[in-house]
Amino acid sequence: MDSWKQMMEWKKFADQYLGQNFFTPYGQQQDEEPRTQQAEPQEEKGFPAINIYESDNEILCIAAIPGLEKAEDVDVYVDDRSVHIKGKTNLIGGKYRIAKQEFGSGSFSREIELPCRVRSDAIQATYKKGFLYLRLYRLPADRQKPKKVDIRRFDD
């Protein structure tokens, strides 16, 4: 077997094992997804992208959600340890077809864990220029610490 054929077989094996084209030349992008009219579920792509910032007393979550038409198109649920954002976006349509899609349009859902426990009674949410801002407040330190449980000794 010639060395080129061996190399191509090894490349095929590496691609299968790694689940991607391992030998794409540096700087060259692949068109891995076929062009379709239907957008894939955005939950799988990690949409919306979310940044989380923290200070001593607050947590600020910023979610990039382009294409919201009204506030009712997004729902936000906050529990003491996570934020769940779900909704629907609507971007350009009509006579245009998708030629390349890096962020989609349609239904989305994303849950993200917070770095600390937060209060559920004081939450501020604002949507401005494609970004959703959530300001959350940390639970007081005395409520964050685990409570020590006393163990009673029992006799046999």
C-alpha cells in the first residue's frame, strides 16, 4: 500500500474518532452544516449566549437575544441557583433565504447555573438593543453557609 493511501486512511480514522475534520488547514473554515430553510433548535447551540458578572452583592447576567419583537416573546425564570430563559425571536424573512446562519430565529430555551445562590424577591430585567440584562442579588452570607447538623450518639 502506498504512503498516500495509508495517510488518507489514517486521516479518515482520525476524523471519525474526533468527530470533526481534524486536518482543516489553519484559518480555513468549513461549511459543516448543510444550508437549509429550517433553523436547528437553538438550545443545542447554546443560544442565547450569556455572560455572567459578579460583585460582592450582585450577579449581572447579559444574554444576547437579537430579534425580540416584544417583551412577551421571552420568559425568564430564576430560582436560587439558576436562570432559565426561553422564548421566540423573529429575524429577517420574507423573500430572503438563509445563506449562512450563525445565530438563528425561532424558539429557544437555555438554562444556566449561577455562581452563587440569589434572592428571588429582588430581580430586575431589562431588554435593550438586542441584549437582556438581569440583575440578581446574592443571598446574605449567613443564609449561604451550610448549616452544621449535630449528630447524636446512640448506644447499641
